[in-house]
Amino acid sequence: MQSAYAAPEAVAEPAEPSPLASRIVKLFVSPGELFEEFRETAPWAGALGVTLAISILASLAVFFLVTPESFAELIRADFLAKTGQAPPDDLVAKIVPQARIMGLVLSVFGPVVAALGIAVVLLVVSRLAMGGKGSFNQYLAITTHIQVMLALGSVLVAPLVFMKHDPSINLSLTLLFSDLSQKSPVFGLLHGLDVFHVWGLVLFGMGIAKVDGRRSWLPSAGVLLAVYLLLTVGVPMLLGMILPHPGGA
């Protein structure tokens, strides 16, 4: 005689994210496999914690190891590049302690604000330009993991910044064309295409493609590159044409 009560169907257990250390390794050796995981689960807190740790430790190292004189030289160079004029010594003396403290503050809040902001941009661009279906949490997971690579890249570049007294320096082709004016469009384009940002854009494109189930990551990376150059090169260039120049006559 058949029972009147049917056996309950097996309920599939929710997917568990792989260990944080494993995800960080995959980011560098097999990013496609990592982003494939985000279709089922989207962990982001652990990766953000790693970025915060790198950011805070690097900021503490700069605060305690870099002398106020080096900070002053950096501020003078930055002011001269942006305005065409050397800042007064008393102004630099006031800015230096503020800049040192602000560096510590930004090391805590900067990565969090950046993660949320980039994830929102990914969500909007993916939905509007590529018909993406990923969730905010998935894009946040992509962002926070890629931030680990970008944070490590910033740590590698930091010694060059203080040695050359140039806060805008990065690992781009501008290192080979030092005679270019920082206000020229060519400098802006080359400066925006540094090694770590290009690498990051490739990873972002790959992450969006994997989350959305696309075969190729190239279209996604191409759209993100266009948006990135618009925000980092196009908008500043437009503002430079509209706003008055402090160093002008």
C-alpha cells in the first residue's frame, strides 16, 4: 500500500564561498575561475578587509617613515604642477601636518567609499550599456577583490612617488616621456593607462562577463575602458578648458 505522505524533496543547500586566501590566490592566477564563483555566491567583506589592512598599514608606514620635509617637497611639486606657481613656505608648513593626518583618515574610509562607488558604476554601466543582469552584491564582490590588486599596486608605486616628489606618478608610459606637459591630452591619456589600472579593467570586464554568463570579456572591458577614460581624461580636460587657470596671466 502506497503511503499517503510523499517524501519531502531534498532542499539544495546554499553555495558556500571558497576560503578568502584561496580567492586572493585565484585573483592572480585564475581570475576567471574566481569570478565564476560569484554567480552562486558573492562574498565581499573579507576581500575589503584585506584591502583595508593593506591601506592602513601602508599609510602608517608613510606617516612614521616619511619625513615632514619629504612631504613638503611633494606638496611643493604638486602645487607647482597644478598652478604653475611655487607655494609660500608658510602655506606648505600648514598643509604638511594636515596631509599626514588626512592620509591616515583616507586609508580607513577611502577603500570603503571607493568599493561602493565603483560597484554602483559597474551596476549602472552594465545594466545600461550591456544589458547585464548581475546584482549589486555580485559587482561589489568583483570590486572588493580587484581592489586587493590595486592596493598592492599602490604600495609598489609609493616609493617612486616620494623619491621623485611627484604624487601623480604611476607605472605608465609617462615614465618614458618625462618631457610631456602634465596638462597635455597625450599625457592624460598615457597617464590613465598605467599597468595596474589596465589590469584592473581587464579583470572588471572578465568579472562582469562571468557573472552575466557571457562568452567573451572583451566587450565588457572595452565599454569599461571607454567610461574610465571619459572620467579620468575627458572630464578633467573639459573642466580645464572651462575653468580659469590659476597660473595663467
